[in-house]
Amino acid sequence: MIRVLQIFHDMSNGGIERFVMNYYRRFDRNELQFDFLTSVDEAGYFDGEIRRLGGRLFHACPFEKNPVRHYFDVARIVRENKFQTVCRHTGGAFGYFDLRAARRGGARNLILHAHSANAGKPLVHWLTNRLLKFECRRFACSQRAGAFLFGPNVRFDVVHNAIDVQQFAFCPEIRDRLRRELGIDHKLVLGHIGNFQRVKNHQKALSVFAEIHKRRRESALVFVGTGQTMDGIKALAQDYGLEKNVLFLGMRNDVEKIVQVFDAFIFPSLSEGLGMALLEAQANGLKCFASQGVIPEETNVTGAVRFIPLTSSDSEWANIILQTNLTRDVSALEKVKNSGYDISVEVKKMQDAYLSMINAQNG
């Protein structure tokens, strides 16, 4: 059995972490086992499941507290556990810092996996991309994310953020039951799934919904997720007088059921490497409304995603949504399956990619 170290800043229930877990659960772990290294003091959302699957958890000193100690912690963990293969998941070039530490610790197979088309800290990204960049294996969740991190003329492999497509099949019974439980059974329901971070632009989703609610009083907005901006969005909902019409469901482990209650999906992100939540919504047959020029167009695998400029007014977004036929697409599930995002197909490709790289290096 080969053990591979996966490095994250933290293991929350975000899209990147869910992507890795989707694959990890389905690997033949007699051949390939994942261990995880984070640099936060808090426990991770998936820690219990990782241990049950045979994975180990490691923690480095947070970079913000002591970057030198962080570097040597990563190197030490790699050296003491004899990791030969290390993958750093990142939205910016800072990932090279951890890979250099892993190389110092003795790892030979180094992978940088790009998950965003925009760095959270542009200056840090710019500096590290020029000072720390070196040759390694390059993965990306989309063409846009890969070109952003590695450059437009650099070779990288796109690894699909595959999902359990069948899990998101539309189920009228679940829809009816949950809508009754949530008190939204006769309403037009707009949905959003994503952690409360500035980049997810919940404020835009809320302000667009405010316009919709003016015209369709029997309407509701459902947010799934948690995070640092959630309290501010709750306060803004109160300012709009919509506190009874906006539902904050927090962190859920049954997203495949929650999407059933939506009539449309809104995704006005400021930046996305791909947008896995959009794939899940499309598999459920939903019409989706996403930010133009920000969300990679390759995400639109069913033709159900309408891209709208973020510069368009809230009223324009509302007009487009209300003028769209929101009937679910019953053929959407098969379209997503055939698009290369079905985890049951993609998992073998991913495992083979890891094993062939490792065997080539060892050979």
C-alpha cells in the first residue's frame, strides 16, 4: 500500500475538501491510502471519517503564527513518515512553499493541485510564483484554474471535480416532505450552497432575491453553509425585512436532499476554479444562474446554466430568473454522467494517475 500526503490549510466542508473526499472514499485503499496535513489548530469536518477510512491526520504550526516553524514542521512530518508522494491543494502559488518543505523532507513525487482562478492574497501569489516556483506535477480543476496558477503555456492535467451523480437524482417525495418541514411548500425557492466567504458573494444573492421578493411575495431564499460572513448576511436580511423569507440552514451533510427543495440555483461568485455546487444543482435538473466571466463555462454541462454579468443590476438578474422556465430537466442526470463528472467513472482514472506517476518515479 502506498501512502500519499494531502496538504490543506484546513479540512472544512468546502468544495475542495469534498472533492478530495469524494475520490478518497472510493479508492482501493489496499493500494492507495491518503493521509492529511493541515495548519490550523481546530479539528477538521472530516477528521472522524478520515480515521475510519484508515487515514492519518497531521498538523503543522500555522503559517501566520510562525512561517519558519511551519516550513520545518512540514519537512519533519514528511521525513519521519517517509512520504514519497505529496499533493498540495491550493488556490494560489503559495502552495509551492509547502511543496518545497516536502521536498526538503525527502518527498520525490510532488503535486500542486490548482482549485481557483483568483488568489485570495494577490501580492503573496505574485511573489511566491516568482520566488518559489519549481517543476512538479500539475493538476487543476479546470482550464481556467490551471492557466491562472501555472501560466497559459504550461502543461497541466485537468482532474474533474467529479460527484456522485446518482445521489443528486431528482426525487419528488423528498422535495415535498422537506418543503413542508421548512415551511416553503408553496413558494418559489431560490437556493445557494457554499461556505460564507466574501468570494461566494452571498450579498449579491440576497440583493437579487430582494428584487424577486418584491414581485413574488410567495418566495424564499435558502442558504446552505457556514463561515465568517454569515452573521453579516443575516443582519443584511433583517435590514431588507426578509428575515422570515431567508433560511440559513448552516452546515449540512445531506446537500443532495436540500437541492430537491430548490426551484432555481443562484451562484454569483466573485471567483471560482470550477464550482462543484453547480454540477450538483445541474444533476438535480435545476436551472442555474451564475456570474459571467467568473465561473468557467465548462461547468455548464447540461446547458442549464445562464451566465449573467456581475455588473448587471439586481433588477436585471431578477428579470432573467423570473422570465426563465424553471421546469426541471429530466435528462440532466444523464448529461452530467456523460460529461466526465461522474465519480463512479472518474475514480479509477484518478487512482491510476497517482499510481502510474509513483511507479514511474520508483522505476
